[in-house]
Amino acid sequence: MVYVEQGIFYRYEPEVSPVPLVVDVSRSGREYPTDMRTNVPFNAIHDNVSMYVDEIWADTPRYGGTMLYALFPHMYIDANRHELDIDPELVVLPWPVPLEPTVSKRGLGLIKAKSRYGEPVQERKLTYDEIEDRLNRYHRPYHRELGAIIDRAKSGFGKVYHLSCHCMSAIGAPTHPDPGQERPDFCVGNNIRGTESSSPEFIEYVAGLFREQGFSCTVNFPYGGGEINRRYGNPEGGIESILVEINKKKFMDVKTFRKNEGFDEIKNAVNNVLKTLSNDLRSK
């Protein structure tokens, strides 16, 4: 069963008896709001979308998990950033509360200053009311839903395993932690500026599931996780939350945005991970 909040998210319910597995795809949204404006070509904006990640993880409900998919583009407002992670240069000051720029210092905060390759994307400074409108229409409803899904699973099973799913460029971009470096097939992360969102055992277990299939998989580099993992991860409290990044070159042509011959292999690899996780959770 699919529950829809128009323009905000799809929630896909388990198709078999449920397990405490939650997958969220927060940066694959392609429904661009009519008030989104930018000075750069559409391709430069669309290149930042985690294309096809929703399709790659779409079989989550077949294995008893719940999947939440954001429909709005993260280049408009990023659900994987803190509400106050805003570059002061992007907004009309003063602000009612102190801003807390972290990732936004690299241009990649709640509101993007730059595209992946450094082009400035905002045509003007945004007001507090405009940011609040985006938060209220998209960011906060998505987090309310994701929080509710995790809370229900925790209440029903006592423990939750959460995967925040994305894709990454084949080569590190200038605005990212590894400029110019070739990247692995997969990356998993649980370290957000020193805060661990999962146990070491769980993240190494998931990394091992990819490696056993012949893929390369790094841990916490180039990415350690985002706001979603920081907000919900609480391994001591029974919530294991990790980031999962897939190298784009493994499943799509980055120039045309079309799937390539590797798409089915990557989807099968992900399904193998989902199946193993589901079976293990049923045996506990």
C-alpha cells in the first residue's frame, strides 16, 4: 500500500509481515516547485538529484520494510540538513534566531549556495518568510512522517534499523570532501561530525553485505552521514541509522541521466542486502 502526501512524499508500506527496517530516500525528488528560481542551467541543478535511488530501493516493502520517498528536490530545500544550517550570505538579515552554518560553509546547506561543481544557484537572497514557507510545506512534514515511522517500528519491535539512501558522483566534486578522487562502488556512514548514529557492528555488517557481492565499499569516507542520521540515530536507545551511498556510474549515464547496463546489477545487490537484513531481523 502507498500513502501519498501530494508533492511531499510517498510512504510505501510492507507487503509482507513487517520487520523493523526503514528506508528513506530524501534527495531523489523531481517535482520542482513553481517558485523555484536559479541562474544556472537545469542540467546543473538536476545533476544534484540522487536519480533512480527510489527505484533501486523500491522493493523494500517486499521484504517487510517501510520506505519513505521525498518528492521535492533537495536543491529547493534539503531534508538532510538542519533547519538552521544556512549560509548568512543567502538570506536577508537579521534572522530571528542564531544561524548554525556547518555544511552550508561549503555551499551545501539547507538552501544551496552552489551546485555540485561550484556554480552559484540562487538568483537573490531569500527572506525569513520564504524559508519558513519551504520548511512548513516540505521539510517539516517529511520529518514528521519519518519520525512517526521510526517511532512506530521502535514501539512495535523495540529496535529499528534505518537506512538513509543516496547516490554519489564517480569522482569527488570541488565542493565535497574528496575533490578529484575516484570513489568506491558503495559508501556507508554513521559518523556525523563526531556523533555516531549506529553501532560499529551494524555499519560494518552492512558494508560486508556489499563487499561479499564483489563491490568496493568504504566506511565514513567520503561521506559519514547527514542530518537525518544525526537526528534519528540513537544506537544506545535501539535506533541504528546509517547512510548508504551508491556510485552513480554503476547504474546511470551521468550525461544523459539514463540508466545504464549496470542498473539491474545494482538493484539486485541492494535486494540481496534487503533480503539478508529482513531474514536476520525475523530470526531475532
